[in-house]
Amino acid sequence: MTNPPVGPAIPANPPTSRRRSGALPSSSGEDLHSALVEKLGLAVVTKEFPPHSLIHMADLEERYGVSRSVVREVIRVLSSMGLVASKRRLGTVVQPESEWDLFDRCVIRWRLASDQRLEQLKSLSELRVAIEPHAARLAAQQATLGMASDLVSLSAQMWAAAQSGRVDDFLEMDIKFHSLILKASGNAMFAQLNSLVTEILVGRTEHGLMPHTPNLEALQFHVDVATAIQHGDSDGAHGAMARIVEQSVEESSAIWGRAHPDASGK
């Protein structure tokens, strides 16, 4: 049986007069744990640690300057996401993408941070197209008066934030808007997808896949969705939400294409 390859080589006997290569900043145990989860999770998703390669705990301790207990806990977290697995007589083995929990919000965030982010965004948007328009349709049938009023208010706040250039406020309102529609659908499983939609919206902003100024047509679509839900117009809500998601893919693809003219689909 051929042994799996090991992860990126770590120099033997690193200099002791300076911080270990890749060492995490001094902090509390919880912060060290979170920082290492981020570093290793991103390393697996971006193929710095290729599928089927081995990760040695001792190497991680040395490379990042953390204790064995921190490394064990981090490996446990990554295992719960399907990124790595403990194999008898081998150790910790990096898993192929087919084994990952692609709905985990951390995995979504790391995939959006990779050079495959547009492909990931398209995949997520296809999921949104299948879910959010139907959630909007259900919301038009089931949303309370309070929820409907909140959606109208949020759409107005988004418009105001966009016109005044308050990007952070716009993102916050956009997240609340889409999360509330999922909740207003009355479907508990739809409601739990709010973290997925949040990571998509945050990822588009953080990775420069949003226009510098929100599209006026997109803003109007949000108003149209909210108004349709308030008026109990199921078809109107479904159609306007479908246009929101479709336009987000078109915008992101156009922005990526201008920034990476030779990327050929990445």
C-alpha cells in the first residue's frame, strides 16, 4: 500500500532566536484555537495541504508554536467539517472535497477566500435560486404584519445606506433582509440557511465581488420583494427575489472577469 504524501514540509531545527515560522500571536487559549482553525481550514481548502496528505500533530506544534491540546482540539473541529479524518496506522489524513461539509459556514468562507471563489459563488447562488425565491413566495403567504413591515423598512434603509455610501450599514441591512425572508417563510429548515446566505453576502463584499455602489435596479428589486410580501403577492415576491439572486451572479462574474481577464472561469 502506498503511503499518503505528507503536508507542506516544515524545516528541521528552526532558529530559536526568532518566532517559529508560522507561529500564532501570543493570546488566550480560545483565540489560539480559533486562529489555528482558520489557518489550517484555509490551508486544506486551498490545497496547501493536498487531499490524502498526512498532517502530523508534532509538526503543527512546532510550526505554529501551540500545545498538543490545542492541536488536538483543532483537528477535532476540522474532522467535524469533513476536512480531515483520523486513519488507523496513518494519523490525520486530509480529505477530498467530496467529504467536506459544504454547508458549514467556515467551509463556505474558506472556499470563497480561495482562487476558486467565483465557482463557489456560482454554486452557492444556484442553491439560493432554488431556495430564496420559494422562501419569498411562502413569506408572502405566511409573514406576520410585523415581519412584512420590517422588510419594507429594511429595503428603505438599504436604499438610504447605498445612496450615502455606507457600505458596512448596507451589508448589515442586506443580511437582515434575506435572513428575515427565510424566517418569514415559516419553514424552519429554510430559516436555518440564514448563515449560508450571510457568508455569501459577506464574501462578495470582502473579496471585491460587489459593485462599489449598489446597483439601483437591485435596490428596487429588494423594494419589490418587500412590497409583494406585504401585499400577499406570492408570484411577485418569487419573481423579484429570483431577479436579485440572478443579478448578483451576473455582477460578480463581470467584476471577476474584469479583474482576471485570463482566468477562464475562475
